[in-house]
Amino acid sequence: MIDQAVMPEELQGLKKPKVHLASAEDVFLFKGVTSLGRSKDIDDILRLLELGVDFDVVLKEIEVQRKLLEVETFERLAHILFEKIKLIQKILEERGLRSRGLNYFINQLKGYLG
């Protein structure tokens, strides 16, 4: 795979190019607003929860997006996120697992639903 990697021309002259990666919280949010039919995203969210997600950071980003997006778009995405996270909660419960952080997140997310 490394043989296929390409260095963009504008970075080739740099001695130490910097790479910025999306945070776990950003990936959690991206995966959370995809269609409910994407089972791979469910698996990814479960893995992110295992690694640790700062739900306060996610909630702050949701608030930023609420201010930036049109109301209809935000509400549609918030409902998708809510439904997906409720599904995650159900999966965890079926496995005998609970997450106080996830419960907190769900309760906070309810406040964004129209």
C-alpha cells in the first residue's frame, strides 16, 4: 500500500510535512449521520466507543453544525444520528453492556430533535 501512496506536489518540497487526522469524535459524528443501512458504520461506531469518545466534544460540534446548517438539513441529520445511536444502545444492551456516556449523549441529543 505504501508503494501506492502519492505525495501531493505542493508538499514535496517540505522537509517535514504535517498531517492532520480527524479525531475520534469527528469520525463518530460522520459515521453517525450516514444512512441506517450502512452496517459497517455501526461496527465502526462500536469500535470508537471501545476506544473512547468524548461526548461533550461531539455535542459541541453538533451545536456548531446546528448554527451552520439549514434547519431542515440539521433536523434530518439529528434524527438519523439519534436513530443510529439508539440502535447502538440496543446492540450494547443485547451484549449485556451499558454506557453511561452513551446514555448521557442520547439524553442531550433529544434536545436537538424537532
